[in-house]
Amino acid sequence: MTNNTNPPTRPRPSSAPAAPSKNAAVVALGWLHTARFLTTAPQLHFLPQLDVPEIAFVGRSNAGKSTCINTLTQQKQLAFASKKPGRTQHINLFSLGKQGLTDAVLTDLPGYGYAAVPKQDKIRWQQVMANYLVTRENLKGIVLMCDPRHGLTELDEVLLEVVRPRVEEGLKFLVVLTKADKLTRSEQTKALSIMKLQAGGGEVRLFSAPKRQGIDEIALLLWQWAHPTTAEPTP
């Protein structure tokens, strides 16, 4: 007697994130394209109290933070990229949402770690950023920019330790490996594997503005962070 029972199928490996559907990515990118300047603040107490999800972009100066924000929002000069890295020392907020409605906010935190910035300024901004990341009530996610050619710096690791308790409580966390086009395919794979071990449970994505790499995946992830009760964006 022939046994027609099919063997159980093995689950697909989960090492690589599933590619988002084209429609979902288009909607997520359209949502990010609505980004517009909201306000800027030199200190935390100048920030408005908001009741919509806030997603913060952080990273060492020269890590490609401004390029990533501008690429995701499809706006060339939304985030200010100073010719002197580390000189932009304000917290900049950008509102998201169509038809005059704000349903989320992107926060561009000052780049840190640049050698030309006076030590007192470095210390002050480390304190401001740490306080923001620990105390901002409506903060729902953090995007850490990292140049994979250099890996995590000491200040990146300090930041990871600062946010770890909130991540363990459910705060979303993503490490974006910028300038991925500077790496070979094998180097990208290696950098991705290493960072997944270091990210402390956070997501990790490769990103390249010139190669348009990772844009759809990151856009959809940010949309999901801001709309946790909706499975996938639809037109």
C-alpha cells in the first residue's frame, strides 16, 4: 500500500526580513513624503508635548543620518546636513500625515562624537539626548544610524545601554547600516550578522541611498511603528 502522506514542510529561515509588498511600500513611502518641518528646540523643555507616536533618528556625525531621512521622505533638504558635522545642535521635529493631520512625528537628534566639537558641547548634548531617549513619553521607536565600515563606536554602545530598559519594555529599535554600497556583497552579509548580535533585540537593515537599497523595508517598518493596530498600509 502506497503511503501518500506528505512529509512536514520545514519553516523558512527567518534570518532575512520578508520583502514588503509593492503596494504597502508605496503607501509607506507616500506617508513619509508628507513630512514637513514642525519645530526646532535647543533643549528638551522647548519641545512641544505631543500625543502622537514619535520616531527618533540618532547617530554619530558623518554616519549618513540626514541622507537617510531625506531619502526616506523623498525631500532633498528636509534634514539639514551641515558642512561641518557636529555643528547642528538642535532637536528638529517633522510632522507626518496627510490633509493637515499629524499622525506621527520624526525627530532628528544632533549627530554626536565629532572631534571638532568642544568637549563641553559633547557632554551637554550627550546628556540632552540621553534625557530625551529616557523620558520622552510618546517616543515609540529609535533609528540608530551606523556606518558598517566602522561598526559601533563607544558612544553608540553607550546609547544602546541607555535605551535598553525601554527596548525591553517594548520600545521599537532599528539599526540602519548606512552606505552599504561601499561594501561588497559578502561584507554586507558579515556586517548584518555582526550587528544583529549587537543590536540587543532590535531590527537591523542595510541602507544605500545611491543604490536605493533598504528603502522600502525601512519605510514600511516605520509606518508599522506609527500604526501598530493596522497590519499593513493600503492605498
